[in-house]
Amino acid sequence: MKLVRTSGKPVKLFEGKTDPEGRLRASVDVPALAGAEGVILIQADSGGAVAEVRRPVLRPGAPR
């Protein structure tokens, strides 16, 4: 799991492996964006098959 910002380098927030049932629980603190906006990027890899989910992170008070 990474935070990709409009300014600066991507920040790794979490990396882990699933349990035997294929589940993973993660809790992260998202650093301040300092005027930028960003995307949380979640990637999963299983035997070479890769899936990716992106979710926007907005500045406080930004229109949604």
C-alpha cells in the first residue's frame, strides 16, 4: 500500500502477506499532504496475477 502524491515521492504505508484464509488486516496513518492531493494505491500479487485499487485522498476542506 502506497501513498502517491501530486508532489514528492511515493510513500510506502504498508506491506504484508495474507493469512491462510487469504485475508489481511491493515491499519495505516496517512501523512499530511502539505497542500497536495494524492491517491492510496493498493496492490495484490498472487502467483504473477496482479490486482490494483486506487482511492483518492483529498486535502481537508477540498470539494468532493
